[in-house]
Amino acid sequence: MRVLVTGTDGYIGALLGPYLMDRGFEVVGLDTGYYRQGWLYPTTDNHPKTISKDIRSLTVEDLSGFAAIVHLAELSNDPLGKQDPQVTRDINHRGSLNLANSARKAGVRRFVYTSSCSVYGVGKGGDFVDEETPVKPQTAYAECKVLVEHDLSAMVDETFEPCFLRNATAYGASPRQRFDIVLNDLCGQAWTRKEIVLQSDGMPWRPLVHVLDICQAAHLSLLAPDSAIRGQVFNVGSTEQNFRVIELAKIVASVFPGCSLKLGEAGADNRSYRVNFDRIRRVLPDFKCAWAPERGARQMKAIFERVAMTEADFAAPAYTRLKMVLQLKKAGLVDDQLYWRREAFCAL
């Protein structure tokens, strides 16, 4: 199967491309390149050839010859979406629709869209949400996920098979590391500062899933029978991996000896949800999370040791989405709509 993976220069995509290639897929990547400066550690993996192009500018011709697309390439995460909601909507919603419409016209059959459990927004106490629970997005990022799911669902027919993977909060090591997601941030703090400082009282619930288990879900979605996958929504993770943030902080502190823990106060961020993941195990029975947060924390600790990671590395813009985009704008390399300014490069 010839597969286009969008976002191959990102946190998940840097692992997903090689993951699929190792399993016999012919993979081509696509990425606009905002985060190419970030490369935390070397890897011997084979990486796919990557096309440098914005999803807002893709054409039918660009997508000719692909049997499937795994779509990762959107602006992530909530702080970045809050900084400029309109640009987030332009890229994440309208850009994704452009990709899907062009793919459909090009004859691409399967379209695996990486959505997010953040669409659930606010849960009720100890209740679990599942794929049938009404969504309550709290941010522009989550709102766009809901809009794309809705609009792509309307495109489903016998020739076009989108499916939607609502990933839990990702964690774990990637060459294109991110430190602006909860477990990775806690590990970075513990390693560089010997202290974990929470920005809340630690009581909100978060479901977690390792980045390689996300790759596993995408892989199985490409292989699944048409009838099982067409138009379906799947939470990606495991029900056992719902944690309060304070629990995650204690797990990290146990992996990084000598690390202190300091709590904040209950903040304005009211997102809190526990997620049920039974459907993916039922429909894609080969899916099973191979990772848990303690193992993921130990993986990151081993990586930090090998690369002698410093606090400057941890704080570098390349590993935090909002910082990197703001740096590109400040340098005049992208415009206010986050299109690359070619004239800026000509002047270098």
C-alpha cells in the first residue's frame, strides 16, 4: 500500500513514517517544516522522502497514486490555538478539508484522521466518556477536531473511507521531541531542575497513550476491513491509563530520584475527563497498548542521559510548539497566516 503521512517532521510523524516502512508500506511524507530544527537524538531508522508543502496548498495532482492517507499535520496544541484561533481554524479545519476533498477526487480510498480526546473537554466527576458521549471542546484546537470529524463524516461513501482516531494525551520519546505535553514536560522538569512544579492542584484527569501505541493504532486502521473502519470514531489508548495529573507527577518523581514535587492551585483550565477505550479493542482486536507512563518515563530518562540533555535543550523553542511558531514569526520567516515568506530566505 502506498501511503501519504502528513506531518512526518512532527512528534508522532517522525516515528510513524519508519514504523509503517518497517511493516512493508511504501510511505511518502508531507510536512510544511515548522519544526525541523528539533532533533533531540539521532536515529538509525529509515525515514520516508518528505514533500515540503502546506496542506492548505495541496492539489488533486499532489495526491494522485496514494491508496491511503494518515493525516497528522495540523497546528498542535491548545496554547498555540489560543494564541491565534483564526489561523488554527484556517490550517486545522479548512486545510484538513482541502486535503480530504483533494484526496477524494484523486481516488484515495482510506483517510485516517488523527483527532484527539480533548474534544470531550469537561467530564462529570468519575464518569467515563466514550465515543457516543456528546463532545464539549474547550479550545480552538479541540473545536477544529470536532469540525473536521463532522465534515469528513459527510463525505463517507463506498469509495472514500475516513476514520477518526481520538488519541489520548501522547507521551514518550521521539527524535522530534515535544516538551509541551504533560508527561514529557514533567520528565523534562525532573531531569533538568530536580523539581516538578505543577501549574494546578493536580486533580484534573487525563487519559494517556504512548506515541508508539498511536503508531500501532494508525497501522491497524490502514489494515482493517472497510466495513469495520468506514466513518468510525475510535478513542486511542487504554482505560487503565486514565490518571490525575498529580498521579503522573508522582510516577515521574519515582523514576527520577531526588526530585521534589510542588503543587500549584486550581486554575482556569477546567478540562478534565476520563475516557473509555473499549471500542478500539473490540473492533481492532490486535490493538493493545504496549506502554505505560512509568515505562515511558524510564525511556525518556534513558534518552536524556545518553544525549546529556541540558535545561537549555529542554527550554529550546524547537520542542515547544508555541515557542517555535512565535520564533519563526519574529524572525520574519513566516507571515501572520503562517505561510513561509520566500523573500525572507532569498535575503539570507
